Amino acid sequence: MKLKILYFGMISEITDCNEELIAVPDQCKVAQLEIFLKDTYINLQGLSFNIVVDKQISTSDMLLTSANEIALLPPFSGG
């Protein structure tokens, strides 16, 4: 299955792109996607970020589909 991933802020700098299509196994959960991305982009390993699915912060056991809108958002600082 292919997933379209959108990257924002410092995450887009780490991945050197704003979006990409990645191939993952069917029945992929958010936790598996996070592991895959951290293995692919080593600099994500020490970074705290949210994985947002269909404009909602996801849970690690959420099952993904190719129809999902997936975004990686860095932590926001308030002021």
C-alpha cells in the first residue's frame, strides 16, 4: 500500500521534502509507520512530533489506509 505523507517545519528540512509517497505493508498501523520513518530518516529519532491522520492526532494502534491524509507536525511552541 502507498501512503502520501506531508512534512512540515523542521521535519521537512530533515526529510528534504514537503511530501512523499511511501510503500508500506497492508494493515500498517501508525506505530509501524513511525518506526519506518525513524529508520529511514535517522534525525527523526530524537525528535518529538505528532502524526496527524485526517486532521486528527492519531493513536499508535490506528490502522492506516491509502485514503488517509497523513502529516508529520513538529511540536508547537507557544508564546
